[in-house]
Amino acid sequence: MIVTQDFAALPPGPRVFALGNFDGVHRGHQALLLHAIDLARQRQGVAIAMGFFPHPLKVLGQRVETITTEKAKQRLFQNLGLAAYFALPFNKEVAAMSPADFVQQILIEQAKADAVVVGFNYSFGHKAAGTPTYLQQTLAEQGIEVHIIPPVVYDGAPVSSSRIRRCIREGDLDTVEGLLGRPYSITGVVQRGDQRGRLLGFPTANLYHLDDFALPPYGVYVAEVVGLGIGMANLGVRPTYPQAGPTLEVHIFDFAGDLYGQEIEVK
């Protein structure tokens, strides 16, 4: 899968673009992306996810509780079968674009979209004024189809990133797993700690500075480090190292390797 911020690096068409931020790549996102992949297959083209990087709310000075890192998101995209992920650079100039300018300059002139797939609640353009219906009507004038995907319902309510964040904060990880279609996880690079756990015979892999993540309540959890095994994880702020912010310390049973500097995914 191609990952780029350069339109010239995208594979040749026909191009079917799936639009969204895709934080979490949850079951609603998956339905949208799989529809784009199927549509591209019908047209003998390529399915491309297009999102913004960095997250628009961060550029506008708001805090975002991240569900999936960019790298984790890209792995999920690749596993679904997308041909490319285009991370549209987001800045204040892009934020100020009208819906009409976004459609004309980005989707038509630069992306050269042959079809577009969006969720029912997708918004774009200055002050999020653009709607799926507007997008559909405007692109229809250019002969470009827009497919609007209805909500995916789980346990009586639509699947959404905001619902997932709320369930994570409440510690309802069973519901989170149902909404994501996979277990909740945190991905990060292992950093060196004070090695107190190692001295006590319980070495830990430490992930620091998790302030930007959507986190469950602090406490001790049964965990799995993907590809390495089962263990116990402690999530919280260390009294001896408060400047590290929220920290995840994971002890992997029957593992004695060195993970410093490596990226791990903790479920």
C-alpha cells in the first residue's frame, strides 16, 4: 500500500476515494472502506483512503483523544486491501477552504477522483459546512458518483469514534471491542525506565507520554503484547516520574528479551 502526501505518487485510476478521518478504523469505517474497495474492483481501479494529517482539531487548537496512531491506522488500511492512503496536509489555509473550493481544487483537479465514498455524517470545508448531499450534488455535475454509507449500528446505536472514546474512558472495553471489531489496543515505542521492575524480577516494557490517547481508567489490566505474549499492564502516572505523563508498564510473562526502541501493540 502506498502512503503519501503527494498526489503525483498515487497509483493511476480509475480512482475511488474514501473520505474521512478514520480514527479507530472502526466497524463503520470498515464498511465504508470495503465499499470503496468493492467499487474500485468493479471499475478495475484503485481504492484510496483520504484523510487529513495532522488531525484538523489539533491544528485548530483542540485536544483530540487518539484511538489509533497513524502507523496503526495505515496497517489496518493495508490489511483491508486499500491501494493507497493519502494524508492530505491540513493547515489553516485548508481549514479556510469553502466546500466548493475543496471539491474543485482537491477532489477534481488534484485527486482526479472517479468516484467518492463518504459516511452519512461526513463534513468538510470551512466550518464543516460541506455535507454528503452537497458533495453528491456537486460532483454529479462532473459525472463523478458519490456513495453515501449509512451508519453501522451496534447494540442499538450507531458506531462512531466519539462513542468509542466515551466507552474507553468509562472502561467498557467489551463494548469498545464490539465497536472496533477488534480488541482495544495502545501502540507505542518502548522507552527505558528506571529498571526497578527488572531489579525486582519483573521487567516491564514502558510506554510514556500517552496524553494524546483515549485511555481507560487507570489500573492493572490483563494484556497481550502482539507477537510476544500475555502479561499484566499497569496504566497510570508514576509518582517517581510524573513528567512522563500517563504511562503503560507491561510485564510479559516468560519473556526476557530487550524491547527498547521497538514499537509494540498492547491489547
